[in-house]
Amino acid sequence: MTKRVQLRIFPDGRVQAEVQGIKGKACTSYISILEELVKAEAVDSSYTPEYFEKETVHTGISDEQSVANS
């Protein structure tokens, strides 16, 4: 899934943001960026199922290569 942030701005000025395509706690690092962009402060947070998934990091080294080089 593509990484993206979906913003909804309501008529009363409330801003709702949802981070999509980012697994684990990494999504929370976007909160301060969003606060700065919209000149607002987060007052409530909830987590999507992606928050509870493990983030995978690709190193570019396969298991075979790392065993062979050990």
C-alpha cells in the first residue's frame, strides 16, 4: 500500500488526519509534522489496525548472502 496521510477539514475548523500504509509506531511521528502544517494541536488519537502490525525493514541483503558472509 502507498504511504499517505488523508486530511479532513470540517466546517467548524476541526482537522482529522489518518495515516495510511505505515505500519507500527512510525505513524505517530507524523503527528508533530501535521500539527505544524495545519497550525493546530492534536487533542485526540486513535489507532488503526496498521499501528499494531510490525514494520518490515528491507536491507537489500538476502538470508543466503548474510549466511555466506558470516
